[in-house]
Amino acid sequence: MTTAADADRRVLLVAHLGKPEVHDLALVFVKSLTAHGLRVRLLRDDAPGLGLEDAAEVEVTDSVDDAGRDCELAIVLGGDGTILKAAELTRVSATPLLGVNLGHVGFLAEAEPEHAEATIDAVVHRRYTAEDRLTLDVTVRLRGELLLRTFALNEASVEKGARQRMLEVVVGIDGRPLSRWGCDGVVCATPTGSTAYNFSAGGPVVWPNVEALLMVPLSAHALFARPMVVNPDSTMAVEVLETGTDHPSRHPGVLWCDGRRMVDLPGGAHVEVRRADQPVRLVRLHQRPFTDRLVAKFGLRVEGWRGAAERRRQGDADA
């Protein structure tokens, strides 16, 4: 039965509708949630694809920076890229994100599509929690002038602009220069992003409840070029050096944030990455350890583990 309180409940639905299976699952979520009295908000570009732009229980928004306003959570159907898109859309409202994995690894997702019914039931009956994930504040300056300010959930990466040429950078921590590298780039990541680009670049896997920032060089030609874990309140800096080989019409570097937002970096650009004031909130339906998530998402082999049996034997001996 729908109550007055239910009538005020809204969820944002963000879906990667390029796949038929996502389209079908999105319809299941919309119809089931609205049948339970919740209102569903869709992005303007998604509503026609689902044929729901005129449905009474569906709201359509044109907002690209406050789509989650007044929504208790955002349900995201897709892979990690779609979840990162949803993080942008809900940045202002700080709406918690519930990811349903229809991608490959789907490390940021909490649920699988075969468990859609249980996921919908958990949303309807509010059987979920939300955990804060550290995010990055990223600024780009050129000779003191601010060129860009943005954020990232996974990472900000400074990369070479031309494949045939290395990028020359000087990196620093907390306002002090640390090392100069000729490299393919530098990844500055969060613990959440430690299993993304950072992982592929050989950086450490960091448990998400650990507060830290990561800096990982990409194919650096230098003696001191190792992944680094720094204080969460530190400021990491990457300066793109001007070299005599730079072509005047080509920027030597580019900045990517979460692999979604890109800006060219001219020689002399100064990129600073620090902890942002506002976290991203991820919905959790199960309180399983992060270790179990690593094993499941990466298909890690754990045959032969005898930890539980050894603890039981030790308990019997102590008794």
C-alpha cells in the first residue's frame, strides 16, 4: 500500500541504454519501483529510449549537475563508467549511488542483474547503508591563471599528448619538489581508484576505508620512480615542463579525470591534486569484507585457505 511518505520518495535512475539487457532491466526497475509508490526520475536523453517520458510516475530532468536533487538514492545500471557518470550528475546533491553491474569487472557496483528483485526490495524497504568515498579536487594553472577546476572519484592522470614523445614532468608533494621524470604520465588516485587505472599501472591496492592518496608514475625513466602512498591531506603536484622539442601547435600533455573529462596541458601547466571536501557516497546492501570483493571481482584463487579451520582448532585447544 502506498503511503503519504512513499509519495514523496524519489530515486534517480541512470542507465547505459546502449545495451538491450540494460534497457530491459531499466524497465523492470521503473515499473517495480513505481508500483511500490516511489517516483523515478530519468535523464532527458534516457526517457525516450524507455518510452516513459509521458508516464505519470516518472519525472524527467534536464539537469546535468543536480539531477539527484531530492532523490534518496541513484540507481545506476551499467559498468563503472556509468557509475562515474552518475557521480558527476549527483555531485551537488551528494545522492548515494547504488550500482547494478552490467559491465565487465564492475568494481564500484554493489548488485548483479540476476538479483534485481532483491535489490528493488532492499530499496523499497530502505535496507541499505551508504559509505563515504574520498574524492579528489583537481586544479590546473598556467603561470598563476586558473584554467580548470574539477573533481575525480577514481583518479586524475597527467599523460603525454603525443604517442611518439615522452612527457617531461616535475612532481612535488606538499609544495616541495620531489623528482623529475621523463614518462608516459602520472596517475594520482584515491583508495577507491586503486583498483582502476592505478591497479593497471602497478600501483598498490588500498582498502577503501584507508585514508590516503596515491601517486604512480607511468613508464618513468628515472631511478626514483615508484608508486607512493601519501597523507590524505597532502597536495600532489605535477608540472608539465616546456622542452625545446615541443611543437607550438601541440600540447605536450593532457589531463584525464576518471577517464571522462579531458583538458589539454600546455608546457608550464601546473596540476594540483588534493582531497576534496565532498565525498561520493556509495550504497551498500551487504556488509561483506573488502577482501571478499577483491576475490569475487578479480576471480582470485583461494583454494587451500585453512584460516577458519585453524581458528576453530585453536579455539577448541584453548577451551
